Amino acid sequence: MKKRILLIDDEKSIRKVIKTILESEGFEVDTAKTKQEAINLLQKKDFDIILCDYRLPDGTGIEILEFFRKFNTAVPFIIITAYGSINGAVEAVKKGATHYVAKPINAENLIQMINFHISKQESDEIKENEFHGIIGKSKRMKELFREISIIANTESSVLLEGESGTGKELIAKAIHNLSKRKKNPFIAINCSAIPLELFENELFGHEKGAFTGAVSKKTGKFELAGEGTLFLDEISEMPIIIQAKLLRVLQEKEFYRLGGTKLVCVKCRVISATNKDIEKMVEEGSFREDLFYRINVIHIKIPPLRERKEDIPLLAKHFLEKFSKINLKDIHHIDCQAMEALINYNWPGNVRELENAIERAVVMCTSDTIKLEHLPRRITHSQKEDDFQYINSTNLNEIEKKVILKVLEEENWNQTKSAKRLGISRKQLRTKMKNLGIFPKRV
């Protein structure tokens, strides 16, 4: 995913040299030699960084800055100044410029400054699109965040449906943390990891002497949750005999510990999750219909990562920051080829698989940039005709076409905005549209 820079300078030689340096670092560079040319470009395109000379034939960099800051306060704006104009550059910073550099320009320092501001910009974008630990800026995820906000303070049971690795437990925690129960425990239990003979004991606990080896009382998960939230992950794996006992507890709001004679009241809210079609399991008789209706008062379907590909660059950057910090590495970038591979991959393991891929890349990387060679082979080779182990390229093209069409329609066919959401350049978007048979629509 290349970053686009607008370079504004009236000296042809400076424009040529800086443009060459920046393009060699993987940036896309547009140039302007006058104030009016720059304003025309700013009205037509989106840029990630503005580099602007202080003095121009028809105005000053401050005039462009004042125009630009009226509609964009976030994009870094760097003033280029000659020694004699330092005071003007300082004035520009007071009026909203991010920084200034003096001529003659030191290429290495300029690149470091640009990379610093881009990294900060990306970190800010992650924070802006983080919702109680869940990251996403796609329309699907924004709708999900709105749903969570609405249901959080209700008492109804919730069923989360989504493929493995989509973040069901994160969403359950978000519901809990937004509710009035947030100061009480959040207790999670994985129903697929408990042997049948221990299931009832895990949920309800036991009294001392209830069975051989019960040398002391044990508190079950329902009781531990108190007035908080009990999260039953992979509830579709719960044995049918335990389903009957769970149904009674959810209906009566009380239970006995194993070997106990005193009723224990249930005060927690139950959130369940599954990666299977429970309605189909009900039809097949492997899941109780009455329990299904009891846990499925509110149903939330979590989209797989392949259906929200515009979130991949944001998630990849988040995991890059996380694992760089953990591994004490100074890695700040993912180059465009590597990002393209991440976006084009189908992610059968969803967000969890992406997290694993970025962690591996950070470990393997010995520079400050993640490249194609640092990614797992299944991702870098997923588009080759001789490697269909993980993904069918025809399906990928169909998915990619649907994603691009959806984003274009949502952005009213504005290619600049659509490319930004998809994490690619406008040129790459136009190439993809041509290859996929998507024709521009006049609006």
C-alpha cells in the first residue's frame, strides 16, 4: 500500500531530485510548481504527506497551508524553507504546519521525518477505528459496533455466530465492558475443551465429599461469574445431556452444586458463541431446539476477514506495532508488495491467522520493513496457478470483485476514496477494475 506525497516547489531540479528519492523509497509522488497547481491537485486527490516550499511564484506555502487546513487537519504538512526564511517557516508551524526542513535538504533526514509522521498517522488511525479492543473501519464492522452498543445494556441472552478466528470472545468482552455488569467478572469457558464427565462440575461446582476425591468445595463457572457475564464459547460442542441441564438453569435461574442441597441463584448474563450452523444442528437433532431459542434471543453474525478486506491494512499495522514491541524490534512498515499479498489472500483462519502471519514476519524481519519474503509461503504463493492448497484463484477474483464493487458503491464511485478504504493506490484500483471487468460509473 503506497503512500502518496504531494511535493510543491518551483525549482525543477529540486522537484526532480526529491521525487526520485521518494519514489525509490516506495512512495507515489505528485508534483506542483505553483500555488494554483497545488490547490488544484489538493481538490482532486487525497495525499498522505504534503511537502511545500515556503516561497512560490504566485504565493506562499502558508497560503496553501491555510487553504488545506480548512478541510483537512490530520495530514502532515511539511514546509521546505531556505535559510533566510526560517522565521516564515516557524510562523507556518504556528498556523498548522507539522514541521519544517531547511535547504539544502538532507535526504536521509527527510525520509526519517516522513516515515515518522506516516507511522504516527497510522497509529492514530488504529486508535480512531478501535472499539473496545476490536479494530475495523469497514461498513460491516461499524454496523457491528453499533449493534454491540445497542444490546450491551440489555439483559437478553446473546448468540455470536462466526468462523474460527473472527474474534467472538473479543466481542463478548466488548458487550460485557459496555454493560452495567462491567465491574463484575467476565468468565469464559470453552465447551469443546471439557470432557463429558467434568462438564457439570465445571459449570455448577461441587460440595466437599460429593464424590471420591472431592476433598473441598469447588465453585463452578456460573457462580464465579456472579453478577457479571458467563461466556460459553463453542456451545455447539456441548453434549446433549448437559444441554438439558443448562436449559433448566437458564429457565429457573438457579441450580444445585454437585452433592449440594442448597439452591444457588444465577445472576449472570449468558453470552454464547458458535462457529457452526446451530439451526441446522437443531434440524439434525444434535442440538436442543428449546435451548437454541433460549440462548438466541439476540443473534449477532460476525463477518469473516475475507468479507471486510478493507480492514486488513489497519489490522496488519496494529499487529506489527504489537509484535515489534514484544520482540524489541524497530519495525514500522509493510512494503506495498507484502501488503498486496495480505489483501489478496483469502484468510481461512481469519484475524487469528493474520495475527500469526504478522508475528512470524516480525520475527523473521531484520530491517525496519516487512517484505514479501517475511510472510508465510501459503500467503505469498496463494495466487499462483500451481498452488491451490488454501485458495481457489477464481473464487478470489469473484470475492475481490464483490468487495471492490461494494466499496465503490458505498463511496458513490469516488475512486480516490474507494482506493484509500481498500488500502491500495488509485492506479492499482483502476488496474483491478479493468482486469475484473468493472466499468466506471458516472455520478
